[in-house]
Amino acid sequence: MSTYIYGITATSHPGLPEGMGGVGDPPLPVRVLREGELAALVSDAPEGLRPKRRELLAHQNVLSEAGAAGCVLPMRFGSVAPDDDAVVAVLDE
């Protein structure tokens, strides 16, 4: 399954979300992928994702929650990678 990317931050970020829902209906769980000093906030990418209000707000909510505790490099809505391994490979670079 494809991986939806919300943002990139430091592995040491103090407020990475746990148990948070992201895009999708029902909201898909947000998880953290770590590689070295970087971490990516991701979830599975739902099929047929469109920039509807609910999806845009879900994307922004993940970034707001994580950003409240520290710096997060936000990704544009709809940023999708083929899988988790592809995201980890980019973090490694």
C-alpha cells in the first residue's frame, strides 16, 4: 500500500503524535518512520484521495499537533510515496 506523508521532523521531536488519525474515511492511523536523525509522520494512503475539506483539515491537524511541540517541515497535501521503505530511503539520504 502507498504511504501518505504529512511532514518531516527530527527524531528527537518531543511531540510526535500517538494514536492520532489522519486522512481517509475512517481516519487512518498516523505513525512515525525513523531513520537516523530524521522522522517522517505518515499513514497509509487511502484510495481515491481528493482535496476535500475533511481531508485537508485532517492533514493540517496532524501538522498542527506535531508542530505545537517543535519544528516540522510540512509536506504538501497529497504527498504520497510507493511504500514505507521509499520514505525511509529518502530520510537516509
